Amino acid sequence: MMRSSPLRLKELFFPQVSVKALVPNAPENAPRELDLDDLDISFGFDFDADGKIANAGVGIISKSISAETAEQTSLYQVQIEVYAKFEVVGPEHQDALAVYLRKFAAASALIGAAREQIALMTARGPWGVVMLPMISMDLVVGPPPKKAALDAVPLKKLTKPKKTPPAP
């Protein structure tokens, strides 16, 4: 049996999507993904008064690129904002792990949506598709709750499935 996500996406919108093609020194050698060190990533998450709706937002912005930079290696400069409204599954659960998992799910969904938009926009640019790399959610939403908060969560023991003999 599959467990449902801690959130259900209700609305998703992009108030800002901007991709600017740059002129790198050697485009043939430029990386095909954005450099995480060159990006500012922000994340916000909050609940409504009754805890049944969560709002989240992600902003991804290329750091300023000076015209005087002699080592220009980036193919594109991006600025994207994505916001979503989620229905909270199990709003009665407000423990540290539940809140962390909701933040994790929201950030993953929004960064995935931003990744798709960046790929879509750069696909029409002069250098072709450039991807937003995989991002550690710990860097976006913070570390998971301490072990003491997780000890209350029961773990299932994994068992190997029994082998069935082949049919004659």
C-alpha cells in the first residue's frame, strides 16, 4: 500500500520567470547545468489559521554578473519565482517530523517545477537546454528534526518476499 504525500497541490503559479542568454568565453566547454554556487535560493512555507492549507514559495536568482568579469562561463542568467497552495494531508499531525516532511515535499515540488521552467526556457535559447541541478533539501528547508523527535515514529521491519516456484 502506498502512503499519500503530506501535501496535495491545489494551485501553482510563476509570477517571475526570466532567462537571459549570456555570451561565455567558451560556450562549447560551458557546463550544461547551472552552478549552485552562482544561485541564491530562497524558500518560504506557512500554514493558514486552521492548518489545513499550506502556502509555499521558492525564489532562484543568479547572483549578479559583472560586465568586467573576464572568466564568464555561465550560459544563462535566471530569475524565477514559483508559489503554490497545498492542501495539508492529516492536518491534525503537527509534530516536528510532519512539519519537516511537509516543507520537504513543498520545496521538492516547487524546485521541480522551477527546473522544468528553466529547461523549457533555455531550450529555445542559443545554447540549448541547461538544467537546474539536484539540490539538497537540507540546504533549502533546513536539517531534519533531531533524533529524539523521530524516536516516536515506529519503523516497519523489511522482509524479503517469498519466492514462488515457476509455473509448469
